[in-house]
Amino acid sequence: MSGNIQAMIANVSVDDLEEAIPLYKELAGDPEVLRFPYKEMQLALVGPFLLVSGPKGNHEAQNATILVGDLAPVLEALDKAGAQIVDAPSEVPNGTRLVARHPDGSVFEYLQPRA
């Protein structure tokens, strides 16, 4: 299963994306910033940081986003462990995602990026 994990991205809730981006760009070595909306929120991917701003509504706070090559073995492992699927797999602008609460209470977003 670990061979399926490609990267882990820290999720950071911020009040103001524009104010927060410069620090995270510097920390990450000045990468290109990818911005995109999700529901009522605005997001910015800055290297290994996903900055999230805006009304969270019923959005589940997540520990991290885990990029995977294939969601199928993730779903199998989550089911086997008794994890709760918070958001079922769905298409989003950058791939297919799901959100799961692990038995220990931690919440992770799993994303299979578009090829």
C-alpha cells in the first residue's frame, strides 16, 4: 500500500490567502502557486502546503491530503480497518478524491490526481 502513496500535503486553514501565500512560498522554495475554488472556499497549493480560506460550512477539517496513484487499494484498506467514509469518491478539478475518518479519529483527504 505505501507504494501507492505519492506525496502528502499539509492542510493549513488561513484567514487570508494573499497574506499567507508569501510565507509558504518562501518555506517551500518559491514554487508556482496553484489556485482553485472548492465549494465556498478558495484554495492555494504552495509546494507541500494546501492553504484553505473561506467559509468552511460542513467541510470536515482534515489532517492532510494524501496523493495516491490509485484510490481502489485505499478504499480496501479503509474498509478493512473500519474507517468511516466522510465524502465518497467524487470528481474535483484536480482529480478524484475521498475523505475518510480513520478509527483513531484522524481525517484525511485521499486524492488520485488526473493523469
